[in-house]
Amino acid sequence: MDSPMVTGVGTERVADRLTAVLLGADARREHGFWQRIIATEPFRRPAVPLPGPTPDERLALAHARLRTLNNALDSGARLAADPRALAALHEWLAPVDPTLATVAGIHYNLFLGSLLDHDADRSRDLSDFLAMRRIGTFLCTEVAHGNDAAAVETTATYDRARDGFVLHTPHLGAQKFMPNTSRAGGPKSGLVAARLLVEGADHGVFLLLVPLTDSSQALPGVRIRRLPARLGSPVDHCLTSFDQVFVGREALLGGQQGRVGDDGVFRSGTAGRRRRFLASIGRVTTGRICMSASAVGSARATLAIAVRYSGHRYVSGGRALPPLPVMAHRSHHGPLAGAMATVFAMSLLHRRVLDRWEAAVRGPAAERAAAGQLVDIAKGWITWQARSVIVECRERCGAQGLLENNGMTELVTAVEGAITAEGDNLAIHAKAAAEMVISAMPEALDAWGTASGRPDGDLNDLRYLGRLLAQVERIQFARSRARMARAPHGGPLKRWNTGSGPALRGVEAHAYRQAADAYADAVEGLPEGPARERLTELARLFALRWVERNSGDLLVAGHLTADQVEGLTEATEQLVAAVAVHLPELAGSFALPAELLADWPIAGARYAEAYDDLEASWHTGERQVPAGDR
């Protein structure tokens, strides 16, 4: 393999073109602020003696950075109202400080965003939250209600005499589970999801704005207890409960889904308690886009570190041979090449989803539903892929990758939080699978490449590969429908259990197809030249690996020939070799600030200096004599 470290002017131009592919044509406006701010001193890794800061110190640092960030913004409200800016925040802050990304996402998206989305016809003083005199948090899930948050049992009972609501936690299962409600960071207020009870009638789950703490303690009636340490970022996750806490009527976040009027009567323009709940927590969809963005940014950063380390970590080349960088070994650069193809796919799918959601958010309900479903599917697929990429890269860095100062361990564990946050991946994929399995695939897919006709496509053609990926999706959903049709009587759950396996694989296949389509669109958007060649190699590697995994189904269904299946391994290996040569310039296209990379020792060729000992013999020149020999 050629040296992966050769760069030049031509390489820089290729990286610039690919950066525009990854970040969008308007990358400077959309991402420039975040790239610049993470390169400034407050966001650099603090120069502290090993082993590094404690979890409480890291949490305090995250809140200090949150205030620095807030002071640098033109408007926190403008940020909260812009899904694209919120996604960019997560894309760049998550690799630097996952805890910061978490508390910032909660404050700006779930808290401020929800306040801005509701009661548009009423004014609400947000100055304390915009100036961060109070930090906002979001209390939705409960000990007994996570993915079924529509069933939360915290109550908000309207008190006509006092013209307000009484919040109460009726039992241990109704305690709010995992909100960041401790005193860390300063006084806090929360949006509390509670069951609205008016004159004995249950109107569904709404949000209420509730002060939680002052600068020193929880407010009367609010009980807050820290949960055990969570795997990953040291966010102050807590159990929070309410004992007859009163808030005024203005605390209720209303809108089309309903509100209590001056006459104490509840009125709603939204039929059904579930629809009211979904309207109340609409910001969760943007939150899922942000979770995808965090995963994309973290995977890119980890892969960039692994590629750089692989180029300057030398191992013995064998008898009478000079040392070689570990990147020279196929066992090392092969997994990194596959990870690079996946990371580009994640990035392109994320941007496709963001574009589609932004276009649909104010459109017809059907368009919003379709875009929301794609958001859900992409969130699950991207965060799962990120975990695989990050773990692979950590392994390629050996023991160095296990040390906190090299930046990987917190990203390994932070992605686990993204997999669960804003809806557990498996739960949201199961919901999408149930919806998709009953909808027919387009006629064109059923007509193309039937078992009676021989396929004649070229495995070098991205659009042909895309059609193969579509067939994988069609096969899985058809298999699911067939299994459910054959299921013995036993009710809907039994039928679903019979067909859920292939249905979930169909959702996974749908994500792969969407990513492959995004790849093909991006390739076609580039002019002929090296950048297009690099992106084509990545796109083909990504698609062929998925085709190879599903080659048995495709062969049986008549969409691949035996010769094509036989050639898949060789074609994939050739692409691995082609991509591996260009791994450094591909990692350069991630446009990570030099200051950020400098803060991770193994990203630099002189990484060993992070472990230097100025008092050791190699500096003093004195032989260290054991105490017993003196």
C-alpha cells in the first residue's frame, strides 16, 4: 500500500470539495461559528495533570462552557427556533464535550424550543432563560414510563379557587426519571409533562413550566435525588418528584392541543389525548435529529484520531525490515476504510433527513409524518452505526484508545446515551416497522428484476446498487407480511411478534437504501475529477458491503447471479485498497479544527510526549539507584 501520509495542494482541494459534500453548500454559514468556537480556549481540553478531572469537575466545566457559549450567541431564542443550527451545535460540541452537548440540547431545544413553540399568541418572559440566570430542563419520562411516556402518571390538577395547577407524584413509579435537575450549574426550571385533570376529567399529557431549584436547594414540594452514576457523560441525572406543588394557570403550555381559559374551562382543537401529547412534546423530533448529529460528529472525530494515529504508530516490519506504520497492514486499514464509508453515509443521510424535515415541518400533515418517520429511522440507524465505528476505531488505537486524555472513551460511552435518548432506538424502529410493513412498496420495485428474469446490472453502477438495496428492503417487508398472514390466531400482538423480525430488518434496509441514494445524489453533484472518484469509491464500498451481507436473499430472488455473488468479495477488497490509500485526505475533509486535534495526544506524531516525566533519568542524566543499594 502507498504511504497514506502524502499530501499536497491537490489533496487539499479534494478535501475541500468533500467537506462541502459532508457539510453542505452553505457550510461556512451553517457550521463556521461552531468550528471557530470549539477552537477557542474555553473549549480546549484543560491542561491538567494525569489522570484528569473528576466527574463533578467535568460537569462544572460543561456548565461554565454553556454560559460561555450563551454569551457568544446573537440570540438564544434564534438558536432554539432553528433546527439546522441546533443540529450543527450537536455535530461540533459532542466530540469536544458530550456533557456540554447534552445540557445545551436540553436547554435550547427541549426547554426553550418548547416554550417558543407553544402559546404563540401569548407573551412569556424568557429573559431569565436567555440570560441563563436560570437553566432549563425537561421532565418527561418516569421510572415506570419511558418509551410509553404518553402514559405518565404525574398529575396537574386544576384548582379553580387559586386559578392554577397542583402538581403531584402519586407513587414511586411516577417519579421523573433522569432529568438534569440538581443544583449543578445554578438555579433551574423545568418543563414537566403531567396528566391534566380539570373538574375530574383527564385531558391527556401537557407541559407545565415549573421552578425547581434556587441557587442552594430544591424549592418547597420539589424532591430531587441524584441517580447512580450513568455510563458515559457525567450529567446530573436525578429522580424528581412533586408533593402538591402549585403553579399558576400561565404555567401550562397551551396551543391548538388545548388550554384552560379565563373561565376555568378546558378547550382543545385537537381530538384525542395521544395527539395532544405528541403536540406537547413535538420538540422530541428535533431532538432526534440532534442525537443523529451528535453521533455523526463523534464518529467523524474518532475516525480522524484513529487514522492519524495509524499513520504514526510504528511496529516492527519483520526481520531485516524497517518499522512500518500500523496503517500499512490490511488488518488495520481495512476496518478503517469500511468505517470511512459508513461515516460518509451517516453524514449524508443526516443532511438528507435534516433537509427533508426542515422542508416538511410547516407543510401538510402527511409530509410531516413521512419526514418524521425518516427522522426516527435515521436516528436509530445513525447512532447504532456510530457505536460500531467508534468501538472499531477505539480498538484500532489499542490501549491508548482506552485512556481518557485521548478523547475516545467518553465518545464510546456518550453514544450509548444517544441510542437511548429521545426514544430508544429499538422502540422507534419497531414503530416505523409496524407502519411500513402494512404499506405497499412502489410498483416499480416489484416489477424490477423478478425471479423469472436475469439481472443485467453493473456492480460499478451506483444506481444499480441502489436498486439492489431497494430489493433487500422489499424482500424483508414481504417476508414479514407473509409471516404475519400465516400466523395462527392469537391477536395482533402474536401476529406482530411473528413478523417483527423481518420487519425490523426491513427498516434497517430502508436506512441503508436512503443512505445509498444520498451517496448517489452527492456523487452526481460533483464534477469529474479526484473528489468524485474518492466519493464514488466510498459509495460503492458502502453499498457492496450491504449487498454482500444480503447476497443470499438477492440470489434466491433472482436479483443477483451466482457469478455476481462470487465476485462480491473481490470487488469489495479492491475498493478497500482504493479507499485506504486516501484515508488521511478523507479524514481531512471532516474539517476538524487543528486546535481540537492538538488536544488529543495520539492525534499527533509526538503523542509519547504526553507521558514524559521531567524528573526521570532520561532528563536528569543520572542513573536511578534503588534505595536498597544506597
